[in-house]
Amino acid sequence: MNFYYYVLSAALTLASLSWPSFLGVWISMEAANLIVLAGFFTNIIPVQRYVGMLGAVLVSGLSSALLFICFLCDQLVWVVLASLSLKVGMFPFLNWVVVVLVNSPWLVFYFLSTVSKISLLYFSFALASLDPRVVGTLFLLTFFFLIFYLVDGLSGFKMLIAISSISTGSLIIVLLSVLGISSAATLLGVYLFFSGALVGVLTKIEPGLIEGSDMLVASFVMLGIPFSVGVFYKLVGSYYACFLSLPLAIFWVVYSCLELVYMGLWLFEKSSVNEIW
């Protein structure tokens, strides 16, 4: 039954881009987020479901309230930035989003971290009217803390994928603000494929359905050098980051290299050690 909930949520997220009015977009987005909450009630779930669900409700509710304020007053464009920053986990909301994602089942994780970002494209015109320096500053602060998380140590593989989602969402918001919808849509499309493939592999690894040589093949397809799904996704992001300011591009490249190294090490380690992430 949960499968149909996910399909309906994805359909509502896509439909939110086609509504002619802001109110219709807002209703579609919130309905999609609420439907996904049903995924927390699975029979077997190795996470603290109520912590994740409560966090998801709080994040979605506050973000929704900020968007509705913008609907009531068109002059408060900066409120859109605050709402979207909360939704994707940009500074200063990193910990909120990480807690929600880490305590979510894998399919809920994928929808909250990846599919929900489709609705960001609708706000390209609002973000384009903002001062790029403000958006760029939030981006730099976000990536400063993301790099700190990587260097300081992570609590699990799911946390690594969660901060990867935050990094991509932050870059998409900057691209919408500076370069426009086409570049952001391209990066989002690549990330949808990469994240879906990665979550698909992880859902097989977690119960021990992939072992030995199959695990090595899956790791190489996801993160192998010189070409793999993960490397292609990072190259696309780096290509668009080069059109931004030099500090933003440097932070993205440094973070991307660290992220791929961590993912590669943990995936290869998983090929010989069976544990729950």
C-alpha cells in the first residue's frame, strides 16, 4: 500500500510545477509531504520513526507557514529563501533536516531528500530577484559546516547521504538565483538518478542481499573512477559551480572530493562487513 502513497506523492510534486497559481502549488507541495509521512509506519524499521516523523512535520509545517506568508504579501520575497533554506537544510537549518532524514526509512528518505526538490524549480523567478550575495553567503556557510561534519566524523552512512542531499539542494538554490532554471533542472535530473540508484543499492546492502563480488561491482558503478554515476553527478555540479564565484566553486569541489572518498571507503568496507546503517 505504501508504494501507491509514494506514487501519489511524486505525482503531486510534479503537478505542483504546472499550477497557474501560487496557492495551487502550495497545496500540492504540502499534500505530497503529508502523504509521504505514511511511509514511517512500516512493519520493520531500524530507525526512531517518531523522531523522524515529528521532525518532518515541524520542518514541513514551518516551511509551509513561511511560504503562505509570502503568498499573503508578495513584497516579502526573502521569506521564500528562508522557507526553501529550511526545506533543503541550508544554514542555519542543517541539523533539523539531518535529524529528519537519518530517522527516516529509505524510501521516505529518498522522497524527502530528493523528489521534494522538484518543487524548488517553481520558485526560480522569486530566487532570481534576490541579491546573489545573500544566497552565496548562505551557500558558503552551509558548505563550511558540511565539510566540518565530514572531517569531524559522521554517525553513519545515512548521515553522509543526508548531508549530500543538503549540498545538492543548496547548489540548486544558488543556480536558480544566479543562472536560472535550466542549469538547476539539469543538475536536479542527474541527482534524481544518482540518488535513486544509490538508495536502491543501499536497500539491498542493508539486509545483506548484496555481498562479495556483486558488492564490488555495485560500488564501482556508483563511485568508480574515471567514470561512474557518482562521478558524473559531481562533474555536472562542478561544471555549473564554475559559473559562480570562485569561493563557491572551491567549496563545492572540496566537499565533493571528500564526499566521494567517504562513500567509496564505506561501500568497499561494507563488502566485507555486514552491519545496519
